Amino acid sequence: MATQLLAVGTTAASSGDLVVAAGTPVTVALKNTAAPVDSGARVLIQLKDDAGAYSSIGELNAYNLATVIAGPGTYRFTRSAGVACGVFSA
């Protein structure tokens, strides 16, 4: 079942935390209903460390529309202001 992680929007925003358990990979994908594929839509994938800080470890964009997060941890998705896009998990 698909779940919205970051609603489609054009303002800078971060999703809530997504906890991925060991042995339970999660597919995440860019959701971009208002712009063409080469629009510049971009969402950073960030991993939370033991001190509660987030580090960017990848991104979803027009050339990388989806990825599988296989490593256990706490993740979030951060969009810069600009092009309308969002993120969902499948």
C-alpha cells in the first residue's frame, strides 16, 4: 500500500521520520504531478545519526525517480523550494 511521506508542494519542507527495520526494505519514489520529468525536481534522502542530526545520503530526482532503502535506520526526505514534488513509499 502506498503511503505519502512528503506532500507535493513547492516550499522547502521535510517529511516526518521513516523508520526502516532490519530486513524490511522500503521503496520510496518521487511524486511529481505538476512538472515535466526534466523540471529540476529534487528531494534529498537523509539519515538520522545517533546524536539526532541528519546527513544527506542520496536524492530522488528526474533521473532517479525511485530507490530501495534496505539499511535499517531513521530517514527523512527534504525538498528545497522551487519545483512541485513530493515523496511516497510503496
